[in-house]
Amino acid sequence: MKPRVIHLTVNGEQREVSVSPNDLLLNVIREQEHLTGTKYGCGIGECGGCTVHIDGQPMLSCLVLAVAVDGRAIVTIEGLARNRQLDPVQEAFLDHSAVQCGFCTPGMIMMSRALLNENPRPTEHEVREFLRGCLCRCTGYVSIVRAVLAAAERGAGGEERS
Amino acid sequence: MYIATNTHILVAEFDYVEPTTLEEVFWHLSEHGPQARLIAGGTDLLVQMKMERKNPACLISLARVLELQGMTSNSGLTVGATASIRSLARSEPIGRHYTALAEACNAFSTIPIMVMATLGGNLCNASPAADTAPPLLAFDASVALVSRAGQRVVPLEDFFLGPGQTALRHDEVLRSVHLAESVRGAGSAFVKVARVAADISQVCAAVRVVRDGDHVIDCRIALGAVAPTPVRAHRAEAFLTGQRPDRGRVDDAARIAGEDTKPITDVRATQEYRRHASRVIVRDALTTAWLRAGGRELK
């Protein structure tokens, strides 16, 4: 099981990392790229805490082999803000106190961003459907859904960089 | 219920190869033998590897094999094995002509899992609760299995042999899934009962009816999570075919479908609940499919 070198774009920057076949993308992001916003929650695809965008699509980095994303573009929660300006979704989460302990927040925001990229004006039902894979044990989801709808209202839809 | 394994990392060590053609896949399959496993979306296999239930020596990724991708219409619809569940959920032709399949894909787990998981993976994993199986059975689907020796086409009903067991031989790859052509007067529906939206089915059912005037001239009823494999309810189908449906007949057909289930009790539901819920969702799916086929409100 020899390590191999893969090339990734992480939050817009070209990166070259050495990984083994059994390295998970989540651990490469956290331990090699030192981007610890992306969370390890359940490790089996049930909580949504490790959600990142791969080529613009929301995926679970705890169930993605790092070797399998050679050549692809990864965006993590750290990559949403631009020029020290928070993404409108991040702003909305702050405005609506959609954060309590904060552990689910990166996954929630990455999913919300993905939703608004493909559907800039979702209904409340569509927000809840899209976020159904993100578990939050603190907020009861009400403030989170409110934040996403508010971000949509402010015209937060549109493509992110990759 | 899970043994406390460390899901933070993959403990097992294995080789990983990423062929780009089926010919290369066959070469790797023969080179690495039965210790190799094919991986598509990985949403089942990597979880099982983290749980240390599976320990392949080599993973052969299908992600970059072009021959397994895409969707083509040809007297029906042929879907490549690595089409994502989300691509099916969002497909316009599937939504229009294969509504029950679109509904099953939309009810499938969570959005990131839908993005990652593939149709071929869902079938080859052969869970009795696989959401895509009942609608595919309702659309008379068959699977194309390819190896160096050539291709064989197996009706989906004969593909599932038991939980986790399929007719796929070690040297074979599931290449595509073919759905029968949609016919005039057809309507379909999928209904799922689960503990929470993101969970797998306690029971699920898919129905397709073909209507001529006030009569059902053809009918398929398939259920998931009620037997060791996804199953057709042949007796209920025969009961309804050729009939003019009313509420009583639909209830009777649903009762027959429920009687023919062989569910187990597990962490998600009891045997009794599954049998009862089967009857209820078959009735609801039949009613919806009949209306979608243009049938009159049932009296």
C-alpha cells in the first residue's frame, strides 16, 4: 500500500499531497491541509458534519477516499469567505443565531450553499428536504431554516468559485 | 447496535486502482482474484470496511469508466451502472415516464449520499431494503452483466438471490440497467415508510398499472424490506389484472400483497408492523398509480 501523490484544488489553491489508498479525504483536509472547519461526526455518512463540495457537488468527506479525488476541486467551509468577507449564508447564520455549539454548522452551511447554488429561492420545505442529512442536536433546526431562507431572500444564490 | 469500531479512519490496508475502460476492469478482476472488490459511490462499501465487516485486498474503482456512464433511450431506457441516484432523481424523462423510480430516488437517504451513491451500487449491494429495486421491478427492468466472455442480460427479479447476494459472478461487472418502454395509459407510484426521512425503508412499495378505459390491463406490484430480497407480489398483480378497480378490489389486492410478504423483526420495525404497513402502502400506491394512469377516482 504505497503512498501516492495526488493533485487537488483546495479552496482555489493548487495542492499536492501524498496519500495512502486508505486515507479519507476528511483526514487529509483536517490533518494535512490543517483545515479543521470540516468535522468528523459519525464517520458512516449519517450526520453531514464532514460535508464539502467536490467539483461543486456536496459530498461526505468521511466516505471519500483521498486517492479518488485526484485532479478535482474541493471547497471547504474555510473557502466560502472571500477577501475576508463572509459568504451571505454565513452572515445569515450569524444574524439568525443559527449556531449553538457550532459542530454541525460547517456541514449545514456547505449544504445550504449547495442548495442556493442550484435553487436560489427554495421554499421552507425544500430547505428542510435538502438539509435532511445534517443533524443538529442543539437548535431544533428552526433558526437554521430561517437563516437559509433569509440568505435566499438577500439573493445569496449563485455559483461559488471552485 | 454497532460494535465500537473506529470510524475515524480506515484501519484496513488495500490497493486502489482506477481503470478507465471495462477491459482494464476485467484485467484487474482476474489479476487480483476474489480479494478484489468493485467500488462505485462507496457509500455502502466504505462504511462496511470501516465497520471491519469487509476487508478487500484491492478496490477497483468504476468512477472513471466511461462505458458505465450515461443514459440512453432505446425502446425503453438504459441507465449506466454508475449513474448517481441524484442524477436519476433530477432526470426529466425518468420523472415523466418512470415516476415511481424518480420518487424512490428522491426519497433515497440524504442529498450527499444521493450525489455519491450509484444505481448499480444500490443493486449490487443487494439490500432487501434497496429503494431503487421495487420501482425497477415494477418497470420490468433487466441488468446487463458483462465479463471477458461477453454479456448476459438477467431480469432484475432473478438478479437478487438473498441479502447481499446477487447473480453477479466475480469476473462480471453490472454494466447497465434497462427499463421497459413506457406504454400509453401507464401510471406508477412509490411509497416508503421509514423512521425518519434519511433512514432506509421499514417497508417500501412500487406499483405500475396500465389502464384501458375503466380496466387495469397490466399491473406490477413490488415491495422492499419485506423478504430476503426485493419481491414482486405476483398473486396480487394477477388478482387486479383485467379487473375494473374500485376501492374494495384495491383493498383486496393490497391485502393479498401483504399476506404474501415474509418480513422479519429487526431494529427498524416488527414483522407485524411491516406486514400491516405493506398492505397500507400497496393500497396507497395502487390508488395513486391508477389516478396517474388517468383513471377515474375510485369508488
